[in-house]
Amino acid sequence: MKLNAMEAFRLFSLKAFRNDTPAKDFVELSKRVVEYANGLLLALEVLGSFLFGRSNASQWRSAIERDLKESNKEIIDRLQISFDGLAESEKNIILDIACFFKGDDKVMVTKILNGCGFFLDIGIDVLIKILMITIDEHNKLSMHDLLQEMGRKIVRQESSDESGKRSRLWEGEDAYDVLTKNTATEAVQGVVIDYTG
């Protein structure tokens, strides 16, 4: 679930301080954490609980710079539980947006993925309702950075050693390696090549 900025700040304060508002010395630091969580309910809960009881501002700064990145693992693991409960076509939509289409036009992505048999119209509706993806005012598909990280992690785990055994290739080096060495397998469903670099 995604919260607006005020709701997110209040929830984070409840988790981190057991109060509606943070202590005076922690207002700016709390804003940074809330901005990082970008309204993602799960991230706010995990990060607030992680920072609860830490009363030293320098500990918070350290956590924001370093430890919050480590807490991503818990958030991503919990996001994966939600992902695992999706239908196969919706899982594929999430993975394709995470690897290829985040920030792209919904109409274009719909045409591409409907051609792959993913029933995108109903799939996107389901994913919007459970707040795993959003469509902005310019009709662009978006998802939280942590959800994108989870999707890409899932694909990398398909084969940690051989890129050609993964379902999706989005990193230039992996795609180049697989294409030039002809190591692609039947597992590869999609490759993106960036011509702008």
C-alpha cells in the first residue's frame, strides 16, 4: 500500500517514536527516511521499527547512510511474499516492468505484453489495486524502487552464474555477453539493448 506524504510521516513516527510526531531533533532525519520509503507502507513499517529505540542522532545518520540499505533485504523478502501470491501472468508483468518497462508509456507496454499473452489489461488493473504498480499523470508505468529491486533479484536468482539461463536480460554487459558468445538458452524471454550509450 502507498501512503501520501502526511500519512507516511505519521505512520513512520508511530513506528519509530511511538508518537504521532518525531522528537524535535529527529524531524529532518525522519523526513529523509519517509522520502526514501516513498509512501510504501511496508518500507515505512520496517524502517520505523528498525530505528525505534535509537535515541542518538548520529546513529540515525549512520543508519540512513548505511543501515537502511541493509534493511532493504527484510523489505524485499516481505515484498516477495506478496509477489508469490500473484497469478503467473501478473508475476510476469511485474518482472517485465521491473526489468524493462518502468517509466514507459502504458499503451506501448500494453501492446508489447499483450502480444506475449499476459492479459495486461486485467493484470495491470489487479496490480494497481494492490498498489504494486502505479500509472502517473503522463500515462507512464511506475513501481517503487524496492519492488523493482525485488523483481530484478528474482530474475538474477534464476541463474546466478550464467546470464543466458535467465528469463530477462536488461543490463548491457549481460546482454552483450550472451549475444556475442551465443550462450542464450530457451529460458531467455526478453532482452533490452540500450542504443543511447
